Amino acid sequence: MKQLDILSDWKTRDGALATMHGKESVITPVVNAGLGLIISVPADFDTDRFGTFTRDVARAGDQLESARAKARAAMDETGLDLAIASEGSFGSHPSIPFLPSSLEIVLLVDTKHGIEVMGQYRSSTTRVQSQAVRTADEAVHIAQSWGFPEQGVIVRSSKDGARGIYKEIRTIEELRNISTTLLAKWLTRSIFLETDMRAHRCPARMESIREATKDLVKNCQSLCPECSTPGFAVTEVIAGLPCRDCTLPTKLAMELMYACRKCHHRESTPATTDTTADPAQCTNCNP
């Protein structure tokens, strides 16, 4: 089969979706509508073995490696040669360090054609929050300020301990009862409350995963001009757009570098129609 036919080939194949947290509700419709690909979740598939947000299971490898491991495990369990997996990470914005941000990636792995295509989406609305609380009333108040019960919360006996972690809390009554029980234990002065960042308990994450899936579809539909393989996408943003006043390079994007992961062909295009940057964005003119 010619590489040009990969998009058509996907419409005839089944794929696995590596999730246990309901991501199929946002990923499946997007890839089916955009690529004609039918994907399903393997029965009893456990993604917690690859790491948990509650830190009781450490993530092996970086974000991309974790998504790849999930996809390959789903293929191993189903016998299929195509799978999709996603992974989220949380921290500071790469360009604005004081701004919290999350990055969701959705990865398609096709071992039949030996390719991987990734979509991603960065957001500043999905935030990890945690706080020590001393009373059940305080736990309820904080949780509701975070959006509970739509936004899930986790109660922990200690901030980083692997024991005493309560995840499946659905109602205010359950939260109050668990908090009361833990705080009544000998020498316990406080417990820890944190946002549940699992996709099915975090509406903001689920929306980001949807957007990352749309980016995946867009990248799949972008074919390499040399070998026609899907996934000819931006792999590097080159900064240095010159300041309009002093002409020195700024941190603003000047070029976008596209690359094919199959034949390694590369091309660059301007990142913007502007040829110069506003001096307000220049660290020399506006330190």
C-alpha cells in the first residue's frame, strides 16, 4: 500500500483507545468524524499502572513516553496495530512562568505503517489545587469553591503519603463524612484536599483533551510533501521576530518548522504575517 493511502486505510481499520477514565466521550467522536477511524476501549484496561495524579504510582518516563506506553499496551491487549492514548501534565506556562498551565497530548500510534502522530493543547484554565483543612465544614467550603461536585476532589490523610487517599467522592455528604472520620483520628490536626485531575472528574481537562484530539486530526490530515505520510506538523517554533524600533530579536515567534517523522523532511514557514514586533514585546525597548 502506498503511503498516500494511509488516510484511506484508517477508514477500514479498528483501533484501540487506551483509557479507563471516560476519555472516549470526547476522543472517539472527533477521530471518527475527522478520520473515519473506529476506536474502542479495551475491556478492563488499567491506565493507573502507568502513573497516577495522586502520586501513589509514579509516572514512568515523560509525558510522550507515557502516552506511547499506554497505546502499545492497548495494542498488546487487543491484538490491533493502531491505538490512541492521551496524557496530561501540569505546571508553569513555558513562556509566562508565573501562569499555571496544563498540556494535553493525544497520540496515535500505527505500527502497520510505522508512524506516530500527536495532537496537543495548552490551557491555563485547568489547574491543580490543594489545601490543608482542619474541619469538615472547611473541606466542603473549599471543595465547592473549586467546583465540586462537578470538579472532583480527593481527600488525603497526609500531603504526599500513599495511604489514606479517598478518590471516589461524589456528594457533599460523602466529603463531609470522610473528612469528619479522618479528622477524628488520634493526633490528626488537619487533612489535605486536592482537585481530582483524572479526566472523568475534571471537566476542564476533558475539554482540553477534546481540543488536543482536534489538533491530532488536523495533523493527521497534513501530509508530508515528500512522502505523503500523515503528520507533517510543527515540531519547532523559532523565536526572534525583530523589534520594529530597535531591530533586535524578540522572544516572539518568527518561523514555524514543520517536519515529517517518517522521512525527516523539514520545511519552515513564517509564524506571522507581521515582519516586525511591537516594541512593547521587546525586552530591550521595554525591559
